[in-house]
Amino acid sequence: MIYNEAYINLLRGFYPCMGESARVTLSSVWPQYCKPIIQRNLRGETVEKINTPTLILRSGFMEETYFSLQFILILDSDGATVRHYEPLVKTVSVPL
């Protein structure tokens, strides 16, 4: 994971994770949320989600969060997907 300083507030309990695998850092949401998006990226699709509800365990409690995001493909010289760029915005958060 590579992120800017403003993103740290979104990460909360996941921070610090600079340079770590998103699969490891986001393991609590990876199977149901991240993995399907990555699979679509690997098939060559850009994924966009608006106000997507996600339950995240952060700072010791479960939090209902909503994000708007895009997973934009980064291709190598042969046109294969090698990474993605993910502009992400937290739209609302509600402690449960």
C-alpha cells in the first residue's frame, strides 16, 4: 500500500501500513469486499462503486462505513494488469 497523509485518517486502525500488502492489512474486509474487485481488475475492468456500505473493525469497534471509489487499472507494456490506482472517499461513518 502506498498512500498520502490524508488517507491515514481513513485507515485509522490499519495505520501504519505503508509498503505492506493490502491483502494482509485489509484482511478483515478482503474476502467479501476487496477480492471481488481485484478479480474484476485482473480481467481488465475498471471498477467504480458509489456510497458502498462496508463494516470495518477499527479502533476496537465495528464501524459501518460508506465509501465511493474507483479501482483504475495500471497496465504493463504488454497490456496486462499489474497494479491499480484507487481514489477513495469516505462518504459517511456510523459506529455500531
